[in-house]
Amino acid sequence: MKNSVEIYTDGACRGNPGPGGWGVSLRYNGHQKDMHGGEFKTTNNRMELMAAITGLE
């Protein structure tokens, strides 16, 4: 597909709640941008959603 952006996301957490993190990789026209973040007390679902939301923003 022409002019499309590929978005790869992941989120994880140790415990529920517990420390967790998220990451997102954007690829477009030969360029790549990676972003990441985390929190001290969170859930796996929240980290998965943070990655997806950040990628779409």
C-alpha cells in the first residue's frame, strides 16, 4: 500500500499492578522512529494501550 505507515507496538508489566513499560516503532518510506515509556505501578493492558495510542498520535 502506497504512503502507509507501519506501526509495531508492545507493552508489558511485572505483576498486576507493578512496574511496566511500552514501546512503539513507526516505519514510513525508509525511515524509522522508535518511542518508549514506562511507569512504576501499572497494568499490562494499560502499557499495551499506551503503545498503541502513542503510535496513532
